[in-house]
Amino acid sequence: MARLSQIIQVMWLVVAIDDVLAFDHGAWDALLRQTVVTQSEGEATSVDYSSLRGERSRLKAYLNSLSHVDQSSFEAWSKPEQLAFLINAYNAWTLELILTRYPDLESIKDLGGFFSSPWKKAFIPLFGGKHSLDDIEHGMIRQPGRYDDPRIHFAVNCASIGCPALRPEAYTGGRLDEQLQQQAELFLADMTRNRYTGDGFQVSSIFKWYREDFERGWLDIDSLTDFFLRYRASFGLTEADAERLRQTKVRIKFLDYDWRLNDVP
């Protein structure tokens, strides 16, 4: 038990940053840098699941360190530290879920069934209870009035090609705004999933499923069109283009989602 306690203390290194406690995601950062492969200009990534499977003990050690965080400790952190922790937790446990069947699956959906969903499996020991991926995303990250940042949808990764890129580094409280901003810009610049065609926007189904999050008033944005126009540079639009579009009703089409596993080719 003493040995286990020492390991946990090493994995859960809590440091003081401006008198605010922060969780050390260094182990997760190292795994991501080793197994996530960047494509194009960073607009998409894939995961080397074969290599990750060989490092599964390191992944499990990181997940174990997350599980030893209690609710009161979590609540003492700043909001950016909390949100970075939850995003990292979601992404790390998603990869662990994939590894439970890899390589015998083509999609994360293969881990569910006709009457079950892989996102509803309560297999995650966190904050003293057993939770599902849906619990983390919808019950914690998306909880209204808690963080209210729609850019989280470009950070949480569902292990599918259609998802925004799995960032090849851990999220941290100190850099969270910068990281989320970059994730948004990269995803919206990916013309295979989001584009402006001259007569409207063709965008990922993420914007259909979570439309309310993008129209809830973040930075006073209350429509999908306004959200897209805030990122007009990613769509290749000029300010003049954006001003013209503000004066008209813009057509929005939601593209089919690619649920194939984001494995390396």
C-alpha cells in the first residue's frame, strides 16, 4: 500500500500557479506526443492505436491518477484548470475504451449495441463514483452556467474521423483559452468538414447536435451564422464578405458525420 501511495503521489503532482492548484497532465501529454499523428496543417489528426496499445500501462497509470482526485480538490481549482482536467479525462478514457477491443473494431459505435451506447457505459471511476463519457461531456463539461464555452466541442474527441482533431498535447489551465481558440480555427478551416460555398455554409453535424451551445451567448454570439462569421478567416472570408452575410439570411447545411475510427492509415 505504501508503494501504491508513492506512485499515486508522483502521478498526481499538484503545483502552485499563482496560488491556484493545478493537476499535472505531463504523463498524458507525453503519450499524446508519442501516439497522435498530425495531418495536413494540423486540421486533422489520427491515433497510432497499435503503438498506444503497447503503452497501455502508462495510459492506465494516468487514468488512475485522475481517479484519485476527489470532488473537493477539483472544486478548489480555477475554472480553466477544471475544464482542462475534464477534457483530458474524456479524451484519455475514450482511448482506453477503444483499446478494450482494438484492433477488432472499425468504429467506436462497434462498442455499443442496438439498445446500448458506448457513451453511456458507466466504466469511469471519477470523483468517488462510476461515470460514463456522456456524464463527463454533458453532465460536467456542458453543464449550463458552469463553463459555457462552445469551443469545447473542438477539444473533446470521440475517436472518429469526423471529430475535430485530437490535440497532440494535453490541455492545461494556463493555456486553455489559447488551445481552444486554435482548435476552433483548425477545425473550421478543414474544408472536408466545414466550408463556405458562395450560397451558404456546409458544416459538420456537430453544429446541428449542439446548436444550442453555439447560440447561448458566448461572446454575445446568439446564432450559428454569427459564430461562423467570428471565424471568417478560417472559412476564407473577408470582413466585406462577413458584413454582406450579416445582412442576409444565410443557408446552413449539415454534412454527414464520418464515424470510422481515427486510426493511422
